[in-house]
Amino acid sequence: MPDYAIFIENIKKKTGIDLSLYKEAQMRRRLTSLYEKKGFRNFKEYYDAIHKDSAMLEEFLDRMTINVSEFYRNAQRWNVLEKKIFPKLLAGNKKLKIWSAACSTGEEPYSLAMVLSSHVPLREISILATDLDMGVIERAKVGLYPERALKEVPASVVQKFFVNEGHYYQVKDEVKRTVTFKQQNLLEDRYDTGFDLIVCRNVMIYFTEEAKDQIYMNFSKSLKKGGILFVGSTEQIFNPAKYGFESEDTFFYRKI
């Protein structure tokens, strides 16, 4: 058995994470670059080190997850969310149940709270945000971001919801209080149900077709009838009916 296949098997036993559900070429390239930087010659040497050293295991988990994020990413879609999607959802229910899945360092759930606050007071907003990586969750809870992460955010929103600290911006406490962060593996753990809105953007591109199928099916079961799934700009679902969805707008799908 090739050493990468053995590595995958060992990692699954140790962490419960199944790397075979990620696209092999991308994952293999990322991990090879990581172990070479550390001075290892192959996956066996690298696994032996991870097995013995908890700090190296943490670093491996951090690198394995994909943490590229910014506020209001693809700003036009957030405008659709604010002007079209939220008003429709709020017409049926004033207390929305929202989940930001694979939330990375927190830009997405905080963006959701800011956008929703144009319809509902912040104190009435509650958002669940989950990610596989505890490292990014801890950073998300701090809520401190470099200037570049805010490049799509309107100036009025920056002024209202952030405190400028040099080249960094701190999310205000009243926004932070709207979000509850939790660790979750989308491929292994149980999903909660009854959501009005699930946002999962720019992470599905890293999964195999089989894994995507499983996740979309689970999202569909987690949404209320009429609930919305909001996906990333490279993640159009070409057969939404397969999962019980219909297209509501570009990159927004309504559960039938």
C-alpha cells in the first residue's frame, strides 16, 4: 500500500478525519509541502512525528483545513441576502435559526449578523458557527482582523461594527455576542435541524463528489421547508432537485 494511503488510514484512526473524502491531488500537494518544510522525507516519517508530538498534530490539522476568508466575500451576493432573502425569511418568522458551516476565522458569521441587523436588532440575533479546526474557532472568538479582510465592507458598516486598532480591526462585542462557535466535522458529526438559513461557502470545492452529495443531503434535512442554503461563487448546484432544493437566486437554494 502506498505511504499516502497508509497515512490516510492512520490519520482516520487517530483523529476521525477521513482525508480520502478530500480531492487527493490538492490535499496531497498541501501535505507534501508541509512535511518537506519540516524536514521529513515521506508520509511515514511525518505521521510518526505527528503521532508523538501534539503541537505538530495541531499544526497539521490547521494546515489541512482551508482558512481563506474575508467579510462580505462577493459583496453582490450579500446585497441579495440583505434585500431579498432575509425579508422573505423574516416574513414567516421573526426569530431566524441560522448556521454558518465551515465558518473558518469568523468573517462569515459576523457578516451575517451585520447584514441581518438592518432588519432585526443585534440583541435578537443568534447564529451558530461551526468549523473542524479549533485553532480557527479560537481566532474567530477573538474577532481581530487585518485591514485586507474588510476590503468589501461598506465604510458605514466598518464604522458601526468595528473598532480600528492600527492596521487591525476589532469586531465590537455586541456583534460577537450574536455568534456561538462550536467544533464540527461536516463529514462525521450529527447536524442540528430546523434551520431557516445555512451558509456554507468556498469549502465544498475541496471535497470529492461523493462527500459533497452527502453534505448537501444533510443540509437539506437540516433546513425547514422554505429554508435557504447559501453557497460560494464557485459552488453552483447543477441538480438542486436531487437534494430537494430549487434555485431562489444565484447561489441561493430554497428547500422545497
